[in-house]
Amino acid sequence: MKGVWVIVLAAGESKRMGSPKMLLPWKGKTIIEQVVENALASYVSGVVLVLGAGSYGIKSITSRYDIIHCYNADYQSGMLSSVRCGLKALPDECSAVVVMPGDQPMIGADEINRVITARGRSGKGIVVPVYEGRRGHPLLIDSSYREEVMALPENEGLRALAARYPGDVFEAETDDPSVVRDIDTREDYLNELKIIDKRWKRRSDSN
């Protein structure tokens, strides 16, 4: 979709994982490669990948993609600082941005496209996917909120935007539970691999 970009947040320290989770194996590649490929396969015009902790390793394996890399020197202050870093790297013609964490490789292009098309249908400036009543990612924000995001208090975070403007929020219903799951711990990672294995087995059995 012309003018819509994705910001992939990959600056975290992976403290709960105990190792750089973006570089963990995922379906023949790494987690961050899968996330970037999912974003590039969607309707968006381009992708900004925000780096921080472990930036060298992540950049080295994602340099083959036609994306923009930006480094968040303030990554330890939290996710909002990475969103701001990504916003600063966007081209002027960007009309909306889809924010997605780098630890959700299970969110495919279809879910990114869901929030993009929902924006067009609803006319709302903030679109969030909802699974069984729970809001998840990726989150779409119209560029008209750019300055507002830049001025948000660090202790509030990006979700505060939706709370401030509830009338401009559209909840895009989905039957895909991946929008409310992420990979924070080793247990999370192993559970997601089990889900992949089950899907692969079902496909093999059906053939």
C-alpha cells in the first residue's frame, strides 16, 4: 500500500531469553529474518528495522534485504524510544506506519494486510488487531499522530495513544492467535516451534 511503512522493533536486550532471541533459528532462517520477510511480503511500501542491543549481528544477517536500518542509542529506555527512532527514519511521503515487534515471526503478511485494509475501510487513524477480545500486534498508526508519539511520556508507551483517542481506534477482528503471542522466554520459543511442527505434520498427513 503506497505510503504505508512497517517499523520492526529489534532493539531489545532479550533479558528474559538469556540470549539474542532475534537470531534464534526459525524455519531455516532466524526469527528476525522471518519477521522482515513477512513485512516485505505485505502491502507496505517499505520497512525500517530498528536496532539496539546486538545490532551488529542483526544487521549483518538482514543487510541483504532492501530495508532501512536505524540504530536506537537509547534502546535501554524502552520500546517507545525505538518507535521514535523508526519514525525519524521514515520518508516524508509515509502516510501511516505499522509497528510490529521483532519477536513475532508467526505474524504473517496477512495480518499486516488486515490492519492496512481495515484502515481504508474504517477511516480510523489507529488500527489494532483483536483476537477473542484481546488487542495485539501489529499496530497501525496514521502519520498525523507522529508528533504526538514523539511527545508521549516514556512511562506511558505507545498504547497510551489509543487510550487518548478511543474514537479514532478500530479493532480489526482476527481468528489468528499469533497476534497476541510473542517470544520472550525459552519456553515461549519452544512452544512456538511445537506449533510449527504440528502444522507441518498435519500438512504432511493430509498429503
